[in-house]
Amino acid sequence: MRKYAFKMKLKPGCKEEYKRRHNEIWPELKELLSKSGIHDYTIFIDEETNILFAVQFMEQDISSQDLSTNPVVIKWWKYMADIMETNSDFSPLSLPLEIVFHMD
């Protein structure tokens, strides 16, 4: 299993809406992520910068960001686009993060 971390950016004042939407995550999206081998997916927020920090464990070499052609993912991205910084295809503007330290 591999750990993958990335960051995204939330628009100002959208934290509560972001949390609400994720608390009501669509069952079909959750199922897609699980079937793709993505588990233990956690997103943190730095409230000073609105930076979202995400960590997920992957059974395969596929992260949630690699599911960009799936209709459920495209629909979710469009649903979230009004509260996040996005690319022109509505995917979240995300940057992978390099591991610089790890301790078990």
C-alpha cells in the first residue's frame, strides 16, 4: 500500500460548505474510490491559508486525482467547483506533495 498526499485550495468562507458536502459524500463516489483501492482518505484544512491537505492510501498506483475520466468524478468536481480553486475542466487545482520525513 502506498501513501499519497496533495494539497488543494478552498475559496475564502467556504469551509463549512466544504465540510457539509463531504459529510454527505455521494455513495457512488465513495464506492468508486474504494473499488479503485483508495482507503483511509483524510483531508485537513489550514484555516489561515484555506489550503486543504489530503492524504490517502492506495492499494494500486491510482490516486483519486487519476480518476478524471469517470463520470461520477467529473460530476463531483463540477459540484465542488464553486467553493474550490479549479482547473478549466473543473478538477481541483491540486499539487502532489513530496515526503520529506516519515516515522512509524
